[in-house]
Amino acid sequence: MTHQETAPVPALELRGLRRTFGDKVAVDDMDLAVPAGSFYGVVGPNGAGKTTALSMAVGLLRPSAGQALVQGVDVWADPVEAKRRLGVLPDGLALPERLTGGELLTFWGRFRGMPRDVVAARTAELLRVLELEEAEQLGTLVGEYSTGMRKKIGLATALLHTPRVLVLDEPYEAVDPVSARVLTRILRRFTASGGSVVVSSHVMALVEQLCDRVAIVVRGRVMAVGTLDEVRAGASLEDRFVDLVGAPDVAEEELAWIAG
Amino acid sequence: MDRGMIALKFAMLRNAMPGLRAVGWAVGGVLVLATWAAALLVRDDGVRRSVLTLLAAVWTVGGMLGPVLTSGAGVLRADYFTLLPLRRRAVGRALLVSTFVSIASGFVLLALLAGTVHAAGRGAGAVAVAVVGALLGWVLVVVLSRLVYGLLGAAMQSKLGIEIAGVQFGIMFAAMFAGWMIVSVAMQSVPVLLRDGLPAGPVTTVLEALPSSWPLLAVDAAAAGDAGGALARLGALALLDAVLLVVTVALLVPRSARVARRRGRPRSRGLVAGGGLLPATQTGAVVLKEVRQWRRDPWRALESSTALWTGVVIGVLAMLDPGIRPVAAFAGLVVAFVLGLSGCNLYGQDGSAVWQNVVGEDATSVRSDVRGRQWAMVLVFAPRVLGVSVLFLVLSGAWWTVPYVAGAVPAVLGAATGAAVLTSAVGVSPGVDPRRRVGPNDANGNIALHVWVAMVATLLGAAPTGAAVVYAATTGSTAAAVLVAVVGVLNGWAAAWLLGTLATGYLRTRMVDVFSRIRYEQVFRDGEDAGLLDWIARTTLRGETRAKELKQQERDKRLARARSAA
């Protein structure tokens, strides 16, 4: 794993980023810097504000306050340049559901202004590497894809235009172990060539295995941040996480009937 | 279990839209009264028989088509029960039984009992036959309705189902646009029908052969003293009911594995990534994606088939009234006009997929998206508009209308694509997110205002051609008529360009707000106001929020009732 501590401009930087929904503060003045070339994990319990923060970072949600910078380019001041450098995999959003995977990639490549032959070659290669070729042969529409296949085609759309920074929301959810290895190989090659990856997840083991840097987000705030070893401080990441989040105890007499 | 399932169905219906159900009940009640009124008003037995057999056939066809639009029959689905430890045949039977217990089915029974009027005063035997016949006819209608609904694969899963729903919406729209035509046709034909009955000939022969007519034929047989003939007809109907029951129960039995549907043609890699007739530009990419969505997405297909059928129905209505027959030649214009309404919520229909427009933003992406959507609408709708225009020109024989149609069609088509995309941009009304859609109304939220905005914008956009038509019609010269065609083409182009440019300008800084309306149901933006467009945006958003609040209030009230009852 390479990380260039000396790189002056972070791949992704959040400065005092804030989002309120009515009275609820979803993201609370969040500061975060993702060094270039790093594989960065953002972990947190459900509803911690991970997705909200990443949505603001990639230009999908206007912040109440603060800035998001991609390689020093402000996402909200110069969106076109920032978005050229970004590859995004959102979680739980629709796609043009009535296209096949290949049609979707072709549309996306051309929509992003790539030449026809480049789109064709990359589409074919991505479908093959991500094992979506058979579905393509059958004419399966994206709307008929399984959750894991959707993640894969989503990743393919994120990668297609050669971005420098990938922001992936729950990329491994529902992906089978074999495909997960393929995904990991792709992402590692991406960071090895100087690209940066930010993933959000609540699967600690996965983050521990993949990432060199971690931020733990709880209730819209960054509770711990640093290299993997700094954050886990001798314990496992899960223990550190549970310490910070706090876990409710299940008393002996509760749910006693389960045993029967 | 049957009772449990009926209770479940009513509970689910209570949670559906209460207003719409009340309207349905009112309409059903009026139709029952009309059936009885027709039976009572006609004095002559022969005419009454012809009127009642026609009405019975209409009720049967209505029963077969009705459930596709209203949710009654589709409320309970076999796959809800696949995981419960129940015998499969029992589930199928209970599902069928639950169909019989409904308001709509009650209306059908009441309507069919109008057959007793035909038997009244012609002997106790005839009355008994009429009652038994009405019951058997009722079973026929209800079972058929469930069978057809099941065969259509819950309507939105099959092409035929979409087309049928399209016909229904088309009739509804046509009634709204041209209710006066229906009234005029009815005013002319109903009194004739009630006085003379149907003309003898193939229509009557076919009608009397239909099972829905058998109870009335049995009544006539009984009244004439032909007990054998009466019993034979009732027996045949009972047998048919039994067969349909068996078939329907078998169809309703839950299947554990959904039959996977695949589109037949495997696609070659070349076709997918490299080929296609359209240019490999940003706009070309959007056009191709949109045309595919229009063709493959059942909700979009429903919109386009509704436009088609609205035009056809209005054309047919105009043909029925000799006084206004030349109006039929403009049926294609109606298709073009309804396009403006069909496409008035494109971004809302895309749902959260709009994130791609936000993330893929570049200097030209918004313009390409707007123009691509407009071109796709033209490509999808123009053949339908042309087809309907040519068909009704030929049928009506009003050839003098050709220059007017040739001018008005491009003008309205152009204005409608512009109005549609502008309304889509300003009034985003997300329905159910694409992957969770089931019913035909799921794709849109509250588009009450959108429809008006799109209609007004289309009319304003095509106004110059309207003026040219008036001018040409008053002068009556050939040159003026040709002028209309020229003005129409230019007008259509200009209106599409202008309204599309407005949409592009509006969306350039607001694509993320479109996504916000879909994803977060609010817009996080202050200051800056684009006047009328922002007013429409705020009003449609308020309408959306209001509809949600009403639903929430309804839910709260129900919760409070449940609490106080407990």
C-alpha cells in the first residue's frame, strides 16, 4: 500500500462540512483529509451521517456550510472540473433501469464525452473483468440485476472515465466473496497507480483488511481518525469502534424464549 | 382462512387512497342505476332483451378490464403467501373467494339482477330463472375479472396489460377533453337504442351467443313455457362457471419460483458498445437511452400508449357524429398534444437515477440532456402521431384538412416536447422509486399542476400556427392553406428550441436541486428567484409535500382510532 504523506494537496478534503435537516444535525462541522494515493475507510453505525457527508463531498447534496475539495478543486465552486476527477458509486440509488449493463456503460461513456472506440473497448473489458458478460449475452436489464451485480455495474460506471479519486458508498455490500476479490484487486491497482479511494462501510473486518487510513464517524462527527494502526491503538478496529459508539447490553433474561 | 384473507384485503384497501375509492363507488352506483333505469324504461320485451343483453355484455367486459385500473383484485397477491405453511390450493381458493367480497362485485350483482325486470309479470318460473341466471352471471363476471387480471400478469408486467391500461387511460383522457362528444353521441344513440333496440343482424347474433346473454335468453324461454330451453341455458352457464373456477384457482395457486423473463435476443458486443444509428455524441447518448426507456419501461410505455389511444378514441367519437366528422382528421393532433402531458414529469419518473446527471455534469451536459430528451420524444411519438393522422384522414375523407393537419401537427409536436421537458425540469414529482414500482400510477407523485402547466405551455407554443389556421380558414385561399403548413413546421421548431432553451437555462444551476427533490423531498437553496419558473417549482413542491402530509394525517387518524379502540 502506498501513501504519500508528503503530497501537499489531499485527494479529498472536507472543511467544516455541515448539513442540517430541520432541527437534526446530520453532519456536524466535519473535517477530513484523504491523502493522495490512500485507501481510506469511513466507518460508522447506521445513520451516523456517512452517506450524507459523502453526498456533499461529491456534489449530490448542497452543504449547509463548509467546503469539499477534490485535489484542491472546490466541488461547489468549480463542479465541472471537480467532477471530472471524481468517480462515484452511490448506495441505494436507481440507474437507468431498462438498459443492459453494456448499454448503460455505453451511454455513460458517451455522456461523459469519451470517444466511441474507447467507450466500446472499456465497456467490453469492464463487463468481462466484472463477470457481467453472461448477463449481457442474455440481455439482462440493470433493473433485473441482483444487488451484488448492481454494485459491480455501479463500480464500472465510476471507473469508466478514469477518475483520480473514487468515492464508493458501501461498495462490498451483497457482493459475493469471489467478486469481492476482483473488486479489491481493481481498487488496489487503482491506488498503486496514484489514485485515491474512499469507501464507507460498517463491516469492520473488511475495512481493516483493505484500508490504510480510517475515520470513525458517529452522530455526524469524526470521533477518531488516522492510519489504521493509530486508530485501533493496539485493539481490533471493531473493539475501538464499539468503544466509541457504545453498545447496548443484552441482559440475561431478555429474549430468553429464543432458546426454546 | 377465507375470512382472514377477506379481512386482510379490506384492511389493505382501507390504507389505499380513500378519495379515489369513493369516486369509484359513486360511478359504480350511477352505472347500476342506469342499468335498472334502462330495464324499467323500455316497455317492449324484444327491445328490452336487446338492451339488457348489450348491458350485460358491457358489464362483463367492464368487469374484465376494471381491475387493471383499480387496485381491488390485485391487492392480494399469491406470492404474499408463499412462505406461510398453507396448502397451495387453499390459498388459491381463498384468493378467489376474496374477489367475490367487494363493493365492485356487489355492484355487478345488483346490475345483473336488473334481468328480473325482464321476467316480472311473465310468471314465477321466469322470475326464478332470472334470479338464478343473475347469480350465475355474477359468478361469471367476477371469476373472469380475476382470471383476466391474473393472465395479464398484474397488468404492468406484460405488453398487452400496458396496452389495455393505455386504452382505459385513453378513454378517460378523451372523456375529459371531449366529454361533449360523448354526450352528443349518447344523446343521439341512446334514445334510438331504447326505442328500437339493436338492429337485427350479425351484431345481435354475436351478442346473443355471448354467455352474458344466456340468463336473459333463459328468462325468455321460461316465459314462453320452454322449461327445457331455460334449464339448458342455465346449465350451460353453470358448467362454464365451474370450468372457469377450476382454471382460475389453478392460476391463483402461488408458485414458489418466479418464472424468469429474459428478452429473447442475445445482444452482440458490437451492437451494445459501438453500433447504433445515432451519433456517438453526448446528445446522441441521451437520445438512445431515452428511446430505450420509452420502449422498455412499462410506465413510460403506458404514457405513450395512453397518448395514442386518447387520439384514437377522440377520432372514433368524432367519426360517430356525422356533423363533426372532419374533426376526426385532427386525431393525430390530440396524440401530439397528449405527448406534452405524457412527458411532463421525466425527471420525476427517472427517480433517484438523476444522480447521474449531477455527477456527470460538464459544460454541455445539461443542454445535451434536455435536447436528447426532446429528440427521443419526437422519435417515439412522431410515428404514432403520423399513423393516427393518416388513419383518420382516410376514414373521415376530409382531404381539405391536409394542409391544416400538416401545419398543426409539427407545431403541436414541437411545442409539446418543449413544454414537457420544461415542466419536467421545473416540477419534479417523484413517485415510487423505479425498482419498487408495481401499480400503473406509481411512476408519478402529485402532477395535478404539471398537467396544466404543460397544457398551457403547449397551447402558447403552438399559438402562431393557430392564428395562421384561423387566417387561412377565413380567407379560404389555397395559398393561405399552404402557408399554414410552412408556419406550422417553423413554429414547431422554434417552440421546441425556445422552451428547451428555457429548461436548459433553468436546470444549469439547479440539477442538484432536482436530485434533492427526489432524494430528500426538499430543496436546499436560498436566494435567487427565476420568477414564474421558480414559482411553479415551489408550488409543485408544496403540492407534493401537501399530498404527503395528507397521507400522514390519514395514517395518524387511523392510528388514533386503533389506539382508542384497543
